[in-house]
Amino acid sequence: MTEAAEVVAGPGRQLLAGVRAYWMIAAMWIRSTMAYRASFAMAAFGNFAATGLDFVGILLMFSHVDALGGYTLPEVAFLYGTAGAAFGLSDLVMGSMDRLGRRVRDGTLDTLLVRPVPVLAQIAADRFALRRLGRITQGLLVLGYALVVLDIAWTPLKVLMLPMMILSGAAIFAAVFVAGAAFQFWAQDASEVQNSFTYGGTTLLQYPPTVFAKDLVRGVTFVFPLAFVNWLPALYVLDRPYPLDLPSWLAFLPPLVAGACCALAGVAWRVGLRSYRSTGS
């Protein structure tokens, strides 16, 4: 292999090594979890029920009104389901990243640095919580309800928009998890700041953009692109007008936005990891 080919293949090998290590660690935690199946079932159901309370709150609101920001219950359920499924998938895969600050403070991050495995893969897969499937299941059930009730003029593009929306949204949230973890190299105790953008972001996206101030909508579109998780593609599927008079072709950009977010998060992670200094303990 030439030197140029080796340079190109290097990042690819590192990525494959990281993915392989991630699934090996995650599989270990899954085997540990499934050793106590009853406990797992109760934890998963608890996760399902806890996230379901959010939708119960929406149902209570619609028991007093016919529309929320001009959107009917099935339309809000569509937004809720897509946001919940996208975030649930990201939370399942990357939700352990918020533990990084604790590792930086107590010095246990040092043990990960000496292992021949990418640190990002080790932290992301640490204590892999299979119970988080409850959140994904709950989101998909609400989405299924919306798809059954809504009268959508389906086209091939709209059909493809659904999996694209969920997968791209999950990638955007994953980038937020990684960027938030990178920030903890300096802040060391910023998990709640990270949660405000992840858990807070998914709560925001469960409601139509018409209920929020235009400045907030601009912020989550042009500054912190959470609108690409589900708002913009969902409005295309629902044939709804776009906020801020945005062009409809933005609905097709979530994969590109997700790729850009992941690239920026990767840069932030590498900078943060290089700046880390051991506690010495």
C-alpha cells in the first residue's frame, strides 16, 4: 500500500476499530442486563411510562383546546413521535456521554487513556442502558398513531422522509452529546448544560414551531440546528407552511446538517481530549 493510501485508510481503520470496540463493550453490558430479565423488563417499562407522561400532558392540553398553534392533535403527535424516536435512538447509543465530567473529576478517565481502544467508544458504550428502548418504543407508538389518523398525501419522497428524519435527527443529537461531553473537559461539571440541549431540545421539538417566538425558531434553525431534526422535514410531510418563510428545500438537508454537526463535534472532542490533564490521583 502506498503512503498516500495509508493516510486515507488510517481514519477508516480508526473508525472501524472504534465501532468494533463500542459494540464489544455494549454487548458485554447487554449480557449483564439480560442476566436479570425481570429487572430489565421493569426498568424498560419504567422508562416507557416516564416518557409517556410527556404525551399525557399533551393529551390533557388538547382536552381543553382543538388546536395548539394551529396544529391538531395528530399533527402534534407526528412531531412528538419523530422527535422522541430520533432522540431515543441517540440516547440509547450515546446517552452515557454525560458521565465524562465525573470521570474527569475523579481521575478514572486515565484508565481509559491507557487502553488500546478509542476513548470516545469506551465512554459512549460504558454502562450501555438497554432499558432506553422504552423511550424509542413509546415514540414510535405515538408516531404510529399519528400516521394512522393523519390524512397525508403520500409520495415516494414523503415516505423516504420518515426514516431519513429519524436517522438524521439521531445523528444530530449524537453530535450534541459528543460536543457536550467535550465541553466537560474544561467545565468538568456541565452535564446539566448538556442535558438542556439534548433532553430540553427534544421537548422543544415535540411542539409546533408556531407556539414559539420567531427569535427562538431562528436560533434553532441557523445557530443550533435542532429544527433539522424534525420540524423542517415534518412540515414538508404535513404540507404545512414553513416558519420564517423558509424555502421548502431545507426539508432535504438533515443528512448534510447531521454530517456537518458530527464533523464539528469530532473536532471539539479531539481538542478537548488533547487539552485533558490528569488529576494525578
